[in-house]
Amino acid sequence: MQRITVYGGKVARDAIARAVAVLRGGGIVAFPTETVYGICVNATDPAAVNRLYAAKGRQASRACAFLLADRENASALVPELPTLAHRLAEAFWPGPLTLIVPHAGGSVGLRLPAHGLARALAAEAGSPLLQSSANRSGEPAALNAAGVEAALGDSVDLLLDGGRTMGGRSSTVVRCGDRTFAILRKGAIPDAEIIRAATELTLVVCTGNLCRSPLAEAMLRQALAERLGSKESGIAWHGFRLGSFGTIALAGHPASLNAITVGEEHGLDLRAHRSRPFALAMVREARRVYGLTRSHCDFLQPYFRKRPRDLDLLDPKGREIQDPYGLSLKAYRRVGAQIRKAVELRAAELVPDPGDDDSA
């Protein structure tokens, strides 16, 4: 195993040139990333790819990932990334995220590291690079050059020694499809951050967040789950997060008893709901906001001047849904029925049937 110390400048450029020569000759190169050390080979050389799998003791059925130089590199390999993959790439690339996306009837992994040396190696290689962590399959990943040597020995032809890595945990691996995603390996990015970045927040707003908007939030979650074939708790894995608030709400109050009763009649449990007041950060994060009446939309309109299409009435037909607070259960049931019709239309917009095509 050859070993070159790389700390930037001319030495790093010379080292990259040497690494590229090794890769073009069918060799394996080990290199540091922001998480752990990796190894890579020329992806167009079958013999080199087989050597990588043999070095790791890994079955060929477990795909490795392509090492990327930039976002454009990903587009060249996979021209049509799923929407959820785009969201995650926008949030975490360059960084410790490996995306598994559909490609050519199967799937392919994509890794755009934050480490400049790794990206430079991908940029100068002249052909796609297949990469994996520098370790035997199932064993801890190497954090320094000594760890690479101990794990892989002479299986590696050239080791670029950049010292101990700053991370310590491997990249988070996420599989993204057209309408769903899954965390396949927990890693440097916490699950909660992945979910937050992959999902679009939809908010429903009324006045006190005690009657209409809690019902609308719960009914929309139920309607989306039905269209997705998912549990209500699982719609986040399809890219959706929901919430509600009131324009003049006080924080922490439960839903009204009549709203709870109407919710139960629709198969919903509002007993855990607690009211939330308007918060600018929440509204800025939202992908879309639905108001129950025009007054709610008017209240929020100053915050949506640059994106007016993201603010609308809950009822896509433009009908307002009036406040039943303090009225009879019959009035609540009437409002519940109106909300039900509106959210079913909105759910159909958000999750179209596979055969729907609005293009000209």
C-alpha cells in the first residue's frame, strides 16, 4: 500500500493526480471524508469494482454509491431525481448524506461529501467513481489512516492520509422514491433533521385554534393517509407534515368539547390537541397555508407577497367555513361536514391519482 500525506496545497494536487492514475489503472484508493475514510474505484472497470467488493467482503447485491464532485454530477448520473431526493440534497449536500434513488430499472447511490479532497478526486477522475466506507463489511468504519491499513491492508493501492476525520459517524443513508422515503442507515445527520427537510409543512389556520383548524388538520391527515395507503402517523415518510394555529389563539388550550365530539364521529381523536398562536418562523417554514375564512388569509397575506400561491382558503371552491365556537353540536357537525369536503379536495390535489395528468 502506497501512502501520501495530504493537507492541501500543491501536495494535495500532486496526490490527486497520483490517485487518478491509480484509479485509471484499476486500483483502489482510500481517502478521508468529513465523516469516515472511504475507498473508491473506477465504476466503469468491472474488475476494479469486483476488487472493491472483495476487499470489503461485501456481496455485490449490496450496492455502493457514486462519489460526486458537485450537484451537476448527480444530475448527469440520474437526470430525474425524485422530489424528495431534491429536498434532501438541497438541505444537506455537500454533506454526510447518501441518497439511494431509482435508476435504470433498479437503484443507485449518490454521495456528495463536504470534504474538498474527496470532491476534487471525483472531479479529476475523468470517469464515475464507485465508493464505500473503508472497512470490512459489518465492521466499524476507519477514522484515520491506521484504521484503513488495519481493516483493508494491501487491498488498497493508495492511501491518501488526511489525518483523523472530523466526523466519526458514517453518512446517513436515505432511499427516496417518487412518493416515499426511508432512512436505511442512521448516521451523521439525525433522523429528525432528515424528516424535517424531506417533508413539506402544510398549516391550517383559524381564529382560536380550538374548533375548525384542529378538525381540519386531523381530517386532512386522515384524507392524505387514505390516498397514500398509509397510516396517519406515516404520512411524513411520504413527504407531508401538518400543523394548525390560530390568528389570535392563546397557547396550550384544549380543543372545544364539541370539536372533540365531531372528531370522534369522523374517527379522529382531538383530546391531545393544544392550541398554538401565530408564529412567524412556523409560517415561513410552511410550504402552504390554508385559511378557514378570507379574514385569516388577509391576516397572513403580508407574509406571502412573494409567494401568493402558497396561501389560500381551505375550500378550493372559495367557500368560507364560519366559526361554530359557542354554538350547538348541530352547528359543529355542519362545519365538520364542510371541512370534510374541503380537505378531501385538497388531499386529491396534494396526492393526485396516478392517472391524473393536467399537462397540455
